[in-house]
Amino acid sequence: MRFRQPLLLLFLLVVCLLVACAENSSTKDGGKSESENENENEVSSEPADPFGKYDETITIAIGQEVDPSDTSLQDGDTPLDNQYTRHVEEHLNIKVEHAFTASPSNYDQKVSLAIAGNDLPDAMVVGPVELRQLVEADQIADLTKVYENYASPAIKEIIDSTDGVALDNVTFDGKIMAIPNSQAGADGVHNLWIRKDWLDKLELEVPKTIEELKKVTKAFVEQDPDGNGKDDTIGLAGPDTSNKLYANFIESTNNLYGFDGIFSALHSYPGYWLKGEDGKPVYGSILPETKEALSVLRDMYSEGLIDQEMGVREDSGESIISGKTGMFFGPFWMPYASLTDAVKNDPEANWQSYALPLDANGDFTPHLSTTTTQYVVVRKDYEHPEAAMKILNNLLAHESEFDPSKGGPGFYPLRLVYAPADEMEVTTVALREVLAGTKEPSDFYDMPAYKLLKSDVDTIHDVKLEPYDNTDIQYWDLDNLGQWTRAYSALVGTAPLVDTEIKGVKSLIYSQTETMENRWVNLKKLEDEVFLKIIMGTEPLDAFDQFVKNWEKQGGEQITEEVAEVVSE
């Protein structure tokens, strides 16, 4: 019987191994603990229907950007009670509340305060800087299962079309920590918008070069194009307090009233990371071409050709709406911004869009954007994280049903833009073909990723008058401004991008490096202040040289090395 003790020990060892294996198998789901799996079960406790309506009303408190200059809401509606919020409640049984609201110029500050105080709304839209901060502070939910189970097929198709860029931007340690947007490439190109009726009145040609641009702005300022007998017109708008001198690698799209086109025509790409002459990354803001562009803008400002209140004006769009400005730079969708109100006030305000000015070789050389710039994040421990995804699914599926004249799209809660990169160019060509009679609207019905295309081709004859190939304002029916806004954005705003060979420039990166997380805010502030002062003449042009030295010393050199490492990976 001496063998019993070894057998007993062997039996106990086998039991222990079996127990350990059982415990280990319970955490093998991605290495997650039991409590983590319980949280995932909460996410998927109902059938994973991307458009499923909750049996009982749930509430989501969001941070919302509200533009006080957007007067498109119909009487009785509010930023919290409008066609969009009512649609979300009716279709999903989700009641939207506001944890906070902020104007475009204050929204980022409100987000930063919420992060610093660990007092987040249930969900909100953030940029890449805030996303990284939220991940590092462990304040937001892991949305991997939410995206996998609840993102609609159409959204997944559009996200997949970015070749991994969109999901890479929101993936940290293998987890999807936010819902990314994907936007049309046209958002990143800033056209020159001109009052063509002013050109015609003063018998001027469309300015193709910067020198011609100067001559036209001078005429707009000095020759009373609005005919009121007063010296009160602005040649070229400038950025207001909500916008920038130029788009940059972090915010590469939708800059309103900046000078993007002038910089690009001079082959200056401030705010972008470029390949230097030695093949290594260099920051565009510190290059000689940028100093040259600042010199041109400085001269234009001193001659009164640029809005003298640039940089301090609350809303440059007001001068466009009131009919006092003759030119500005902006993306294709400007009818959704100031131009709808401008033609309401003056139906003869013939705003046309151009891929101008050209560079010395006669080429259009704008900076180009990344496909993904904004993200919806969800507060950690919010009990319905899938609700944010459903709200976005609902927007993409029903966007063509909304009337922007009864409330601009910015009032949709947690709105992200979802579009194939060529959405607007495809739309413009389709509308031209339908108007020309070479294709029928039904030829474009089976294209679900192009979410508004069916509505566009079905309604184009309601707003576009003959001759169909002339887009001057007198050949449009302005009775339905909701349809006009969309159609004008395509046939006027996007047309230059279809008709012009674009030799665009991309940034080497569109995200931050490690040192940027601590240094970039101050470096960007330094850049913005110095450049604005140079243009407005309160600092000499040579202040640029000192800026370059300060930028390099205050972290720029280290950041450049980090960018080189990222690019070489």
C-alpha cells in the first residue's frame, strides 16, 4: 500500500490543472477578465440590429456644437428639438439631451474642460488630439464590439473604402476606441468663391494668378461694386475667430475664409509635413515659400485688399450675407454656410466657384486632406454605448429625407460625415448627365454608399432652370432653398474639381507624435500669433526668421525627428 500517497498526490495535481485550465479558458476571449466579458455582454444584450428601436425610451446626453450664426431652424424649433432630434426619437426611441453646447470657436475648449474635469457627456464629437487624451486618461468606452455588431453595412463599406486609415486612427492597443468619420476628398480643397455679378459690372475677367487676384480685389474695394455710393466693400474675406489662416495636418478640411489658395499657389503648405529637398520630413510653416506667401498677404492687407477686421471678426460670413464681400476661400459646400442667406437677401448675388489661383506654371496645386478627421467617443460606463452608433446609422440611412432649409445638418446629434472620397465628383457628373438627357435618374439608384445621389438626380429639375449648362444664379429656382443648397454645392461648388487637373499636395502625416502631445498647442499658438501679426503689419516680415528658430528650439526639432520615424515605418 506504499503507492497510495503518490497516487493521491498525482490525483490532486490533475484536479488543480483542470481547475486552472477552466479558469484560463474563461479569460481567453482576447485575454479579458470575467468582468470585462460581462461588460461586453451588456453591449450585445439585445439582438445586434444597427437600426433597432429600443422598447423603452433611453436618454443620451451629448456635447453639441451650436453655431449661433446658423438661422436655418424653422419657427418653434431649437437645437434640442428639431427635425433631426425628433427623427432620432421616432425611429430609435432615443431622447437626446445636451450635457453642454458651445459655439464653433468655443467647442474645443468645452471638450478640453470636460476631459480635464473627468466630467464627460455620454457621447460627443472630438478631434484626433482630444481622442488621444481621452484614451490615455481611460475615460472612454471600448467600442470594438459596438462597431462590429452595430455599424450598418453602408457605414462599414465607406469606412473600408479608406484602405484602413479610418479604423487605424481610432485603434489603440487593438481596441476601437471611437467611431471614425470618412469624408469626401472635396472637403479638403478650398476653392476661390467670387461675386461674378461684381466682375461683370466692373467688366473684369476671372483672376487666374495672384497678381490678377490683387487687381480684382482692388477694384472690388475701390469701384463701388454694390452700387450704394459708399466706400464699404471688402475685396477678400479673411479668417474670423472660429477659423484659421490655413488648414493644417490635424485639421485638414473645411477651413472657411482662410488664405489656403494663396499659400498653395506659391507652393507654400504651412501646417503640413512635406518631403524636404534631402528627402527628409520638414514642416511647411518654416520653409522660405511660407515667408514669401506671408509677404504677399502682408502687402495685400496693408493696401486694404483684405478684410481689415480679419482675425477679430466674430463671423466673416456676415459680410458675405450682407453683400459686402466680393471673394473668399472655402470648400464646395459653402451654400450650406453663408451663401444660402446671401441669395435670400440678394437673389442676384451670383457666387461662383473656381479652382484658383494657379501657380507660376499655370497649375492648381492645393493641399489635400485626410479622409478621417472627427470621431464620436462614448463615456466609459455609459450603459448604452451602441446608441451612438445607431444614431450615426440613422443619419446615413435617412440623410436625403431631411430639409436643410429647416435646420442645417449641424443640428443632427453626434453628426459625422460619411462619404466615399469621390462622392461629390460622382454627384456632379451624374447631375450633368441627367440634365443633358444622356442618362436617366434611375441609372443612379443602385448606389447606396452615395447616400444623397438618388434624391439629387430625382429633384435636380425642380431647381435648375435652362440653359442647364449655365450655372449663373439667374438660372436657378430659389423657391426651394433646401434643394438649391445641395444642387448648387454640386454643380457650382464641386464643378472646378471635376473640370480641373488637380496637382494636390498631401501631408506626410495627419496625426500627432508623442512630443506633440505636450508641445504642439504652444507651438501652434506661437505660429498663429506670429503669422497673423506679420500679415497685419504689427510685426516685421523678418519676425518669421526668429519664429523658425524659436519653433525648432521649443520642440520642433524633436518633433521632426519623430515624424521621420513615423514616415519610415
